[in-house]
Amino acid sequence: SAGKEACLSLPRVFRMTTKESMEEYFGQTAKKEAWEGIYIHNLNECGILPQTWSEIPRICSASMYAWNSRTIREIPSLDNGCRSFYEMPVELSREEWIEVMKHSVDEEGELMVYGRFPAMLSAQCIKNTLGRCNGRPEICTLKSGTGKKLPVSCHCHPDWIDPASKDGRAGKSCYSMIWTDRPRDLIGQDMGDLVSFTGRFRFDLFSCRPEEVRNLFDRFRDWKDNSWKQMKEASADTGNWKKPIE
């Protein structure tokens, strides 16, 4: 209603109960006109969407691990041949992603230019491990042995409380995502040839305050005006951007 595009993100962990609830959603309550794209996070989610939704672009998230051009060419055949974007795996460097996209005909990549990313995905409920799952989605914090504070998004729901558990509070279908302690920041880096292969730029604003968001967008506009070239204000927190795997 605000004139913005919205995308649907499927669950990060796929169980049989997930399949059943998603089939019910798409078969009864979903309105495909509401969505401009659908994020899929694992191979199990390929093909679960009805044929009538095939015109809606898919965005394969970084966890799909499109590390090479053969993978990128194969995925559409698993999902009714729909149009797909591919988020750059966070492990790949700029040069490695350029090499992948050079051999991926007519495909476009999505680059997360700012944001935290999951350091670990757990198909368990961290709150339940501590004996206090309340069936509500919450943000918790883990402290590492080196003192780093890692945010944890606990994906819980009242319907997932298991009545068979001893205390009736155990999250039977919950899952938890442990995020990096700091966001990766590529704003102001030299994009080089990667610009021509990038169809979408994305910000992950998890845990960002409003003033941080305004500053990020100002920096992004300056970067765009500078033709995506290296800028003095660029952050050093670039993750694997400059560290090739091979």
C-alpha cells in the first residue's frame, strides 16, 4: 500500500511440517499478486511453488551455494524454469563471482552490499535448549569465547510448542540463526566488471537503527554517483570480498 515492492522469503529450515504448511498457504490463502519475488534458501524449496506462480522471479539466497555456472544453469530446471536471480555466496571473492557470472548466460546476480549474514543455522531451538521456549520469535545474544556478541534470531511460533514435551514449552519446529558480530560492508569498494553482472543490490538491515539506515543510503548514493569505484570512506569489514577461496 506504500508503493513498495515486497518479496516473500521461505523458511530457512525445511521440514515435512514446513512442506505441509507451505502447500496449505499457496493453495488457500496466498495472493501471488502481493509478491514481486520469492527468496528460496535450499534445494527442498525448489519446485514446491505451484505452476501458477512460475512467472514470479525467484531469488536464490546465498545458502543455495551457486558457486559455479553449471549450478546456476541447473536450478531453473528444478523450479518450473522460472526466472531466477542469484545472491552471491558470502564465501566468494569479487573476482570469483565475476568468473562465475561470465559463464552464466542471461542470469543476474544479487549482491548484498551491507549486512550481517548467518554464521550458523541451527535446526534446533536455542531457547528450548535452555528450557524456556515461549513460542515467540525473539532476538537473543550469544557471547563467544573471545568476547564477541553474536545476535541470534529465534524463529519460534505458538503453533510449534510441543504438547508432548515434559513442560509443554519445547519448540518442535523452531530454528535459530546465529549472525556475524559485525556486518559486511562493501559500500565504496571498487566493483569493476561486477557491475555488469549485478541486477540487484541488497541491504540486510537486521539490527540497524534508523539513523544508521539513513547514513547507509547516503553512502550508497555517493558510491553510485562515483560510478561504483573505490572510495576513501570504504569500510575494512569486507569479509571474503578480497580473499579468494582458491
